[in-house]
Amino acid sequence: MCPPPDSDAAVTNGTEEMVPIVTDAPALPPSLNERTNGTNGVNGTNGTNGHSAPPSGKHKGAYGRASDFLSNTSNWKIIESTLREGEQFANAFFTLETKIKIARMLDEFGVEYIELTSPAASPESRAHCEAICKLGLKRTKILTHIRCHMDDARLAVETGVDGVDVVIGTSSFLREHSHGKDMTWITKTAIEVIQFVKSKGIEIRFSSEDSFRSELVDLLSIYRTVDKIGVNRVGVADTVGCADPRQVYDLVRTLRGVVSCDIETHFHNDTGCAIANAYAALEAGATHVDTSVLGIGERNGITPLGGLIARMMVADPEYVKSKYNLHMLREIENLVAEAVEIQVPFNNYITGFCAFTHKAGIHAKAILANPSTYEILNPADFGMTRYVSIGHRLTGWNAVKSRVEQLNLQLTDDQIKDATAKIKELADVRTQSMEDVDMILRIYHTGIQSGDLQVGQSAVLDRLLEKHMPSRDSSPARGAKKSRTDTTV
Ligand SMILES: [Zn+2]
């Protein structure tokens, strides 16, 4: 179904200073429509197979639409795989101490599951799995991810996990060049492993690997078989990152008509579709999405936790806020970034350095009037702050006025417009730092108050600035560094 992908991803990082300013939080627009969720086979109670299909939350997204009855965008769960998929990230080497920190934070955040590396991978992996199972996490169930093999299954059930995720390659690529087994062997072994794990009273998921390059008839056949013997979830995995949202929607919708158990999905991000694919899967009736913090994983990783949250917040903000402790997102990302020695990308969803920074004058003006004009996510929901950048040539007097008010300076609109003209003039030469902008405004204010300066006296203002900002042009380094001139609103 998909051609083999070939992609590399590079991440650049922003580390510039941010200076905050504060305004009221925006109210998201009222929902455009409401609907009740339909009768797809959501297994809300983990462990019972079949269509429980509880009516889920109302669709409250700002841009909600009349979705079809399959959609689970208001009824889904996260399987957080930073401690399994994420351990396959090129830079990852998690000590037990780090794994415990991550596990505890994800539990506090509220993810429904965490997935750990197979205990069969190494003696340390097994010890870590056992140790994390003993933590007594409050909300989060613990899974481990194993090959479809009885030896692995026996090890897994002894670690104390709440469930086992079994995976096997079903594409011809993997059947021929990886494990070398045919579908008959796969089916027979899957039944044996599933029945064994079920006999231990814990959850079991069966997933194909490389699902989108597998024969549809093979997939549906094995999913139907494992569903009949009572698996909790079947898994669809875009292991090579080749799928697009339409393919995902089609496959999950078809699968939804074949099995009654929950449907877990796993999307790699080689071609940038991991979040969109997860969303399409939920729209088609999937129930669980695999994520990792910052998307770390094999190659360039999978659906990022924060990115999925951002996407789902637009679909149904109240549902997402009711499930997760969103203010922890930044802390979790910082912890994982530090553990794997990377920076949080400048354009990261929600927590990126510029995720809530507004620059153009026309944007700043509208944001100051009503943040929903240019924001679909409210930074306050995540403990984040909105910024309006003001020390640049694109700035506008409304943004400057906001800063004047924060500094508690008494200036008329005409005076603020006059000061803004000077800021723009200077910023045409180089971006002005926040300190520069503040100083210009203070000097302008003092000049007005003392009577030394009148509106429109640009040359007088220049002399005042030269007198009171002697270092303004003296340091060659000042122009080299693009200082942020931001104000929180
Ligand atoms: Zn993966």
C-alpha cells in the first residue's frame, strides 16, 4: 500500500530570551455544533471485549463539525511509549532513576497507560520493568511490549505489568526479510500467546507491524481471529511512517466493522503525518493512540504527546482538560529533553519558544483585543504565557501601548504613536531588546513630563536617547544578537 519511505529529520532549536506580559485568558468560541458519540466499539472498561459504546462527551471543538457516528475524538486514551518506543530514539539511554521520574510524571499528567521495553530485551530492561510495576502508580496502567513469542510472554507476565502488547510483522517485507514466518504460523502463535496472557488475568493487545504495507485480507483475517478469542485491543502500526490520513481512515473504518474490541494505533512521523494520522484514526473509530514525549522514537519518532494534546484540544477542549494535568506538559518535555540531551524544538506544539508569540502589528492589535483572533489554543490552559513581540520593524502602536500600560507610564495615544514611530525607526536598523524598548519609552515619558519633548520632535528625542542611552550604539555585539522584545498579553 505504501512505498518504502526515505526521510531524515533535523531539528533546530531556539534559545532566545523571553520577556513576559499578561492579559486575560481568551475564551474559546462556543462550539459550532454538538453531537453525541455513536455506537462504535469503544471498550471503555479495559478488559471486557465487545461493544460497550458508551455515549462519549459532546463535541465541543471550536471548529467542530457534524462528524460521523464512528468518531472517537471525544473518547480516546493515550498509550504513552516514551519508555519503550522512546528508548529506541538514537540518543536515549534511560537509567532506572530517569525511567521512574518519567513514569511518575506521566502518571501525574494522567496518561491512561505507559508502555515499557520488553523484559526480554535485556536483564536490565527486565529489572526496570519490575521496579516500575512496584511504584504503585495512581492512574496509569503499565504495559510491556513483546514479540509474538511464548518465551517473551512468560517473562512479561512475571514482571507485574497490567497488560502485554504483542506485536508481529505482517507485511511481506517483514515476513520475508525479518522473522520469516507465514500467516498460518503467525495466527497459530498469536492465539497461543493471547490465551496464555489472558489466563493470567491481564490485558492483551495484538498488533501487526508495518500494517499499511500488509495485505488487507491477511490483516482483517488475523484481527478477526484474535478479536474472537477475546483480545482487549488490536493494534494498527504505521511502522515505517508511510501512511497518510485517508489511508488511515479507510483502514481503521474497515477494521472497526470487523472487530468489536478496542483499536490501538501507532504512527511514525517519517513523512510528517503522525499527528494527523492519529486524529484520522480516532475519527474512524480507533480508541487508543500511542505517543512519546517530544515524539522520540525509532528514526524521527512517533506521534508526540504534546502534539496530540494540541490537536485534541481543538476537537474537544473540555474533554482533554478533564483527563490530563496539562500544566505538567512543559515539565515532562523538559525532563525528557534533558535525559536524551536535546532541546525542545523552537516550533514545538504548545511549549515551543514561539508557540504563543505574536509579532506582526496587525496580529498584535487583534490579540490584545481578543486572543482568540489568532490563537486556537489558550496558553493559560497549559501554564504557558502569551507574548507579543514589540521591538521590531513590524510592530504597531497597540502592542507598544500595552507595554506602556504595564510600565505604568502616562502617555496619550498620540504620544504612544510617536514613540512607536521611533521604535520602528530604530528597529529598522536592528531589532530592539526589551530593555531598549523600555528605556526608549521611559525616556520619552520623562521628556514629555518635563516639557523637553513634544509629539513629532524626532530630533529632540534622538538627543535625549543619545544622552540617556549612551551605550545604544557602542557595542557591536548588540546588533548581532537578535534580542526578543516581547510582552505578555
Ligand atoms: Zn514504533
